[in-house]
Amino acid sequence: MNETPSSLGYRMPAEWETHSGTWLTWPHNPETWPEQDMQQVETEFMGIIRPLAKNESVHILVNDEDMENAVESTLNANNVEMKNIFLHDIPTNDSWIRDYGPNFIIQSDGKVAANDWDFDSWGRKYKWELDDLAGTVIAEELEFHHFKPEIILEGGAIEVNGAGTCVTTESCILNPNRNNGISRDAMETVLKDYLGISKVIWLHGDMEGDDTDGHIDNLARFVNPTTMVCAVEEDEEDPNYPFLKNNFDHLRSATDQDDKLFEIVALPMPGYIGSPRLPASYANFYIANKSVLVPVYGHPNDKRALLILEPLFPEREIIPIPSTTLIWGLGGVHCLTQQQPAGI
């Protein structure tokens, strides 16, 4: 019998558990942000790096030495705390490290390892070969033991409470474009074996403008082991209204690993942004050691979303991250980040 992370006592920690660092990939591919000013992309990206570097290590992938020098100059010019910045020459196709970076897991004694899932650019939609290699290179560079499930799974497709429950979407991880029509039962077994969970909650994620086939990190997020925020659309004429309502209703009756109900908090959507529509969502926030970085889009619901999240994170500063340019890449703050838990 092959040893799995679960059989060895590993689990995927919740995002709010202490990080040793956050991994990002410097935005470098203009095709990711078509017809957008890459200088503005960098400016908004800098809004993510600056608060992170105050309280944890920030690891940034760059494609080569020339890019490394350029990025270092840009960071210095923007008053970033360089003592916490670490640049890594690891070539990539794209910047969405949440989806191709290592999925870090931890044992009770603090030993950290990684799941090295396969990545195929959300069903072979874009170039992905370098991205698929990057997760392996990071794990090897860190000298962490890494497991190879030989299953396609993006980090943005899974959400855990660190206590035994995972939330995901059928529309994404059971999509025939990922794993040749893997069954729900088979995928549930994989998640339990490699994430150290005992309960899977299945939602649907057919959000308009979303090229990931429904990543959970745009839809529902844990804010503590017993509480989730869930994106809801208040305009009944909006195409996203019915499935978001179904997700919210489903979560209100869902139970955790101990068969207890969750507290579900409604999080509004930022309305119809972009033409064609972009997958903007306030749920795409990132929980850092001392702060929560929340994408905002210049919409009246920005303030409402921040006020809803603030009491849910009483020990963290809620920091709005302007994302009106970043979202043209069809991703947000959470998609651009990957946490590395503190451990040994």
C-alpha cells in the first residue's frame, strides 16, 4: 500500500494558520492582461507585496536574471521591506501561483511537505508547461518531501478549515477537461488522502466570465473553522444570481467534519464588471499573518464587503487591494498568492 499524506499524519492547514511566507510570481506575460498597461498591473501587484513583506517572508518567482534585477529595482523604488523579499529564478508561463505552486501540508510536529499536483492550465486553455514544473522546482529548492498524486488539481479549487473539511466545486475538479472524467467518489478519496480531511462539501461554480470552470476561492471561503463567507448576487436579473443562491442555501444546511452546521455569512458581489464580463469577487481575498488583503473594484459594494469582513478577522487588518486592472487577467489577490505554513 502506498503511503499517503493522510496516512502519515499530514493535513492541509487553514490559511489563517501562521505562515513562514507567501509565494508569488511577478506578472510578466502581457497575454495574461490583454490590452492592459503592464505598468498598472505591476502597481496593483505591488499593493499585495508591500503589506505582506511587513510580517512574513515574500518569495517571488522571476523568469531570469534580467527580470530579477528589474524586479529588485522596482521593489526598492517602492519602499518595500527588502529584508523579507526573496527572489527565485524559476521560469513560468503565468502568474497564478495559487493554482500551480506547491500545496503545502503539515504534520502535528511541524514537519512541512508538499503535494505536487499536476497543472494543465484549467483544462489546457493556455500554455502551461513551465507552470506545471514550477511547483516541483519550488518543493525541491525548499528540500521538502513532496508527494505526486498524478491528479490535476488547482489550489484555487480547494478550500479547507484546517479541522477536516474541504469545500470544492463539481464544475471544476470533476470537469472532463481535467482528469478524464474521474468520478466524484474517486476524487473525494484523493482529497481525503492528500489533504488530510474527512469531509468534502460540493458546490457548483459556473460563474460568468470565469475561465477556471468554477474555482471555490471566488465563491465560498472559510474565515475560521466554523464560519464561511459565501458570495451572493443581489440582482435577481444577473446571470450569476441563481447558482450563487443555490450555493448559499446549500451551505446553510451543510455540516462540518463533526456533523455541526456552519455559520454562513453573505458576501455581496461587485456587480457586472468588464465587457466581456470579468470574474470579479470579494471572496478572492488572501489571509496573511497580520492582515487580510481584499480585492476592490471601484464599486459601491467595495465598502460593504470590507465592513462585512472586518469583524470576522478581529486580529487582522483588512487592507483593500485595488484590482481593476488585475481582474482583466481573470484572477485576483488569492489567485496570485500561495501560503507556506510555518513549521520545520
